[in-house]
Amino acid sequence: MDSNLIRLPYPFTIRNPHASPSLLSCIPLDHNHSKKLFKLERRRISSSSRRSRDDVVFDEGAFEAERMSLDAKARETMAEASKREAEDDDDPKAWKWRIRKRVWDMMEALNIAQNPRPVHHRIPNFVGASAAAKNLGGLEVFRVAECVKVNPDSPQKQVRFLTLSGGKKLLTPQPRLRTGFFSVLESCMLTPSTINEACTSVGVAKYGRPIGLDEKIKVDLIVIGSVAVDPKTGARLGKGEGFAELEYGMLRYMEAIDDSTPVVTSVHDEQLVDDIPIEKLLIHDVPVDIICTPTQVIFTNTSIPKPQG
């Protein structure tokens, strides 16, 4: 084996940082799945040095297999927790799980979901997601935005594509924040043939530039996925793992966003509900300003305070 290569327990082969001037550090991180994770910080040695193949060899198959395995375990854990909490009338999260289950069951029954299925314990990849993304792409707040943060879920893939193909900077979280916090992608880092791939989880890991919480960045628009959302109040429910709230809090900590930063979600019309009690929402729950469905755009004029951190 090349003496300059180091094999990590993750689908990357990293050249020895002492032998390569473009790799600053490889930092193992502990995770609640007891996985050894890492963060790569790269020195920009030239305008064309986009994650040089000489430094990082990315194993797509290993990455995707690992991601899908961990996703399955996470959904199994959440399914057990949701059943336990939904049946406990004294649990403060029981009402959320009941609404989520009703929406998930309904989407499967009406066959308005696309793969991956079943949609339970996911941000549902709804039929018409591309049409909803088109409506989102027509928003003035999207048109003028230079940097857009978009969740990594399947129904928002077209939003990520519109962001990159429109010459905007895309900020997207690592799936379940496993291999770091956020990654930044820009069209100048990609070729026309790789933009579509860059909108997937594999592509983000392959082409994105990981950033830490000390990164100086301004986000102009936030796009998040939802399981259910109330068009009258802007109250929203995700899949129950709290990643949208955690990511929002991280961006507030980084001073990348403030109260005025618009929050948009895209959902199927059948995911619109009217029974989310705003008085039961927690201070970290993120409301939405705009809802885009395949058939309409709704400005919620939400009065729900946004989390401060």
C-alpha cells in the first residue's frame, strides 16, 4: 500500500497530511452510534482545488451502504419511541406523534408518496415535489437569495438543484449530522454533469466543502422539510428527531441567520393540517413563513417566535 495513505473506518482514503499540503486535519468525532466520524478542513491552495482526487478517494458504495444502514436503525429507534410516547397521555410529545402518524398513514393510503417508502418516520417524498419546488423557485425571496440552506431529504432535492443551477450557494446539513455539521456547494465547484449528483447525500459528501461552527457565512433563506404544517399559523412538525431545530439553532449560533431570515417548507396539499396547538409548541420548534405545495403558495404571516439559538 502507498505509504502516504491512511485507511479510515469510513468510506474515504486520506493521504498522509504530512505528505499533502492541502489537507490540514482529520479529526475523529464520537457519535451516539459509537461510530468514529471525522471532519476534514482543507486549505484552499488554488482556485481550482476542489477536493482533489489526489487527496481524497471517495467510496460511494461504502458511504451509501453505511448511510442506509444507520438510517434504518434510526427509524427503528424512532418507531419504538413514538409508539411508547403516543400511547402515554401524560407525555408532552404524544400529540405530535398522533398527528404525524395520521399524516403518514393518509399519504400511504392515498398513494401520494414516492420512494423511499413507507413514509413513516421520514420527511415524506410526496407526489408533486418537483411542482412544489418550482413554486418555491418562483418566490422573490428565493430569486434574490445568494445562499440558501436546504434540508437533505428527498422531496427537497429539486430545490437543491434549483439553488445550484441558479448560481447560488447551497448550504446543506450532513444527513443526521453524522459526518460533520454543514457542507457548502457552489456551481463553480461542479460541472454541468455533476450538479444533479451534488443534490444527493452521496454527492454532498463527494463534492461539498465541510464547514464548522466558526465559519463566517450569511444564509438568506432556509428551506426545511415537514410532515405536517398549519397554513394559518405556520406551526410545523418534522419527523420527530429534531434536526431542523438543531440546524436552525446552529445557524443562529454562527450568526448566519436572524429573526428576519425567511423559513420556507414544501409539502403536499394533504399535509396541510389545522390541529397543531401552538400553545404546546416548545421554544426550539421552528415555524415557517411560507408554504409551497404543488398547487399553491401560502404566506402564513406566522406570529410564532423563532428560536433564538
